[in-house]
Amino acid sequence: MLPVKKILCPTDFSEPSYEALKVANELALNFSAELLLIHVINPIPIVSTPTGPMSFNVSSYQKELEDSAKNSLQDIINQMVAKELKVIPIVAYGIAADEIVSIAEEQNVDMIVIATHGRTGFRHLISGSVTEKVVRISNHPVLTIRAKRVTN
């Protein structure tokens, strides 16, 4: 695993993901590694009504989501990442865990640093855990940063 040259850190723009970014930032500084900061946009379901498909411009909405994500990633880079680091912002579409692992493979990263959201009980059952799936399916080392526990 050593030396670490590429670190992937996903963000969903939540406080727990910012905690993971702090750790990824420190690791990248210590190893002089490149940091890949990614955000995954979930697929937009197409809803049909009894009278046919809704008149909703999905591609326009996706473009807005992508532009917003790119701007947010750049804001995070400007505010939270050390200026001396090489950072690559990436916006992807798909199922978050699958995309994170796929990008880690494509980019040949040395480590994934990802937050857990600390959900328990019913909230965990309903929302599942992107982090758990990444840990299960990734071939790369995964460092999980535990957020404060959120109960039902």
C-alpha cells in the first residue's frame, strides 16, 4: 500500500463528509499525494402519470445538478483543502457506492477515505450505507471516518 500517491475522498456535502475530507487532506499532505474529491449524483427516476410521461426536462435538471455539484466541489477545495495539494474534482452519475469503487479502480487510487453518517435503527435500515457497500466491494484500502451517532 505504501507509498500513497492517490487518495479518493467522496463527499455528499454533509458535515460527516467534511470530517473525512479533513483526514484525507492531512494524509495527502503527509504523503504528498494527489487528492480526488468526488460527488456522485443519483439517477433521476422517470415518473409516468396516467396521462403519460410528465413534462419535465430531465437533461436540463441533470445539468443544473452537475453545475451545482461542480461549484460546490470548487468551493470546498478553496475553503478546506491545502493550497499545495493537487486536487481533482470529479462529478459522477449513478449509484454512489458503485461509482466510488469504479472511479477508485479507473484512477488506480491507493486509498479511499470516506465518512460514515452514524445512522442507526430505522434510518440506517431505510437509507442503507454507502460506506458499508464501499468497504465490502472495493479492492482498495478504505479508511472510514466515523461521524457522531445520529439516533432515530
